[in-house]
Amino acid sequence: MTTLHDTTVRGFASDNYSGVHPEVLAAIAAANDGHQIAYGEDAYTARLQEVFAHHLGDGIEAFPVFNGTGANVVGLQSMLPRWGAVVAASTAHINVDEGGAPERVAGIKLLTVPTDDGKLTPGLIDREAWGWGDEHRAQPLVVSITQSSELGTLYSVDEIRAIADHAHSLGMRLHLDGARIANAAAALDVPLRAFTRDAGVDVMSFGGTKNGAMLGEAIVVLDPAASDGLIFLRKLNMQLSSKMRFVSAQLIALLEGDLWLRNARHSNAMAQRLRAGIEAGAAEGSIRGVAFTQPTQANGVFATLPGSVADRLRESFRFYDWAQVAGEPDLREVRWMCSFDTSESDIDAFLAAIARETTA
């Protein structure tokens, strides 16, 4: 069998670049034994319900899907009538990184709010949470937040509870995009249910792909009254896996023990190592012209540096430009992501390259 390795892509562009954790691969192989009933009537998907209930309490239901966009689109669609709208941060993945799928596939109007840190507050929600009963306006019925956010920031337990209480007081529901929810749990060091079900989240997407899975996420309904028709919508939206056991087995491998937290703690620690190394280099003068734009609270580091430096660094380490800095033609905001398989030597090599290129 031919094995292809591209040494140029080792880097910090996305935690999606990582491979599959060996324990997850082993779980997939173990599930590949004999026949199981298709479309979710298998023993693995039944066990997954128990595993999620262990973390979140009884009365919840998990619906495995292929990917994060599918989880968000189908989950939100189940929470809304045709005339419903979702209030979200302007940087939310559902707004900028899902190809218009929430609006084009699910028929959901997104009402977006600019934020400095990727996080909503009750006050920011109120900018778009109005107009109920106005037949000329899409009805704001769901608030969607991301934990950790697209800018690498975290909501505290109290912040999520305040948003949930506010949304519920307005007759709205709360959705949580948890593509990197494990990183949030590891950083907050609280049980998963503390900032989800116990804080008032109604429906969430639980991410596995960015945290060691091959593919697979889950829509998790925390309040059955907040969601309707998922057993139909999942198929309608092409997110119903016939061999669902292989998706469920991956999530079980992550969640049944502490693998999900071990992976997330490691990727978070590597992001902290990267930031600390840059801060130390800046203090001693070996790194110049790098400034941080957000706190490093999970597994992402957001910073600015000259575009020419970014381009030279990308010759050896992949990463993405995040934004053009207003009024600064050659200054770019970049995103550096760490994953479960990022090593200390990866970080140290990248730091050495940053030092070399910023002082050249």
C-alpha cells in the first residue's frame, strides 16, 4: 500500500489537518465485526445514548451526523418554523464558513451581530431580538453561540447561563455550536453539562472531528421541547449514515473515558506554549512585530504580523490569514491552531521560524 506524506502541510492552519487518534482508529476497527442493523439501530448508537446521558443526564437524545455543518444546519432546522430566524455573532461559523447552508439548505434567516471577541451578550442579542408579530420580519426565535468561539475565546458558565435566561425570557431557544466543545471543557475544567444543559442550552452540536475523530459529530437535544422532527430532517438533509455504527464508535471512544479531554488539554497546552514562546521572544527581542488580537483560551492563537513575514512562514508551516487589518495594508491577522497531535517540537520549530523571519 502506498503511503503519501506531504511534509509541507505540517503546521497550524486547522485542527482538521490532524490525523485520527489511534484509540479512535482501534474503535473503528473493533466496530467492523459482523453485521449491525443499519441507520442507527445498531448497538453502538444505542451505547452512545448512554454515554451522552452519563455526561449530560437522562432525557437527552443524540443524533450522529457526518460533519459540523450538518450538525448545525439540521439541529437549527429542527428548532425553527419556516419563518424563524437565528441571532448569531457575525463571526459565527454558521454565518461565514458554511457556504450559506443554514440559509440555502435549511431556509433559516441569520440575524448577525458584530462582536469584538466572537461572543454574544444579552445586550448584543437585543440588537436583533425584536419584531415579534411583525409579518414583514423573520421572527428571531433562536440564539446560536459557539463554544469555544471562532476567535478562540471562551464563554464562562455564568455567561452562557445569562444568555440562556435572557433568550428564554424572550421566548427564544439557545443553540450551541460545539465544534471545539472539548477544548472549552478542558479549559474551563468543569463537567460538560455545567456549561450546556445545566446552563440552559437547548440543543447543541458536539464535535469530534477536530478532536481526534476521523469524521462524525452529533446533534444532542438537551430539551426535547426545543426540537422537532430530527428523525426526518437528518435524512432529508443527507446526514443519515447507513453504517452509523462507525460514527457512533468514534464518539464512544472519545467520550466513554477521558480521551476527549486528554486530546483537548494537549491541544490547549500547545497553544499556550506557542503564545508563551512568542511573548518570551518579544520580551528578549528575538521576535519582533507580532501582536495578539485575542486571549488564548483554547487551542487557537490569533495574532497580527506583516504580510511578507506571514508569506515566508507559510513556505514551511501552513496557516490561514484571518483578516486584513484596517488601515494597515501590510498587516494581517492570522490564526494558528493546535491539535491533539501537535508536538512540543512542532511548536519549538515554528517559534524558531517566527524568530528568524521577524528579525530578518
